[in-house]
Amino acid sequence: MKELFSNLKTTWIYCKDQKGRLIKYIIFNLLKNSPKSLTAEEIYNDMSQTTDVNLSTVYRTLNNLVAKGEITKNVRQDKIA
């Protein structure tokens, strides 16, 4: 997962005014390229090691992606979304 994240970050031109787009791009691609469903906490743990991101930002971005129909929300048996 770290290798995937590093590759994604280097392929995106990082500008301060595009930070929100960078976060969305990284989260979307982490989900797209993951062999399993990821929780917000798992995404946050992966991203926080190399990017300045808050857990609330991850949740907000995921909710926006769901609202736009770009991803679907799945709730596991242990009630974690």
C-alpha cells in the first residue's frame, strides 16, 4: 500500500491551492487499487504517514465521493463503514 501511495503522490503536481484535489485523488485511487474495501481509518493511517491530513478530511472526502456516486459505501458486519 505504501508503494502505491508513493507512486500516486509523485504523479500528481502538488500545489497548495490544489490540496483538496490531491487528497481526493489519492483517496479515490487508494480505493480503486486496493484488493479489499478500506475503512476511513485505514485510509487515514496510510495517508498520515506521508501527507498532512486529518481524519475528518478523509471522512468528508469519502462522503463527497459517495454523494457524487463515484464510490459506494459498504458497512461491514462489525458495523464499520
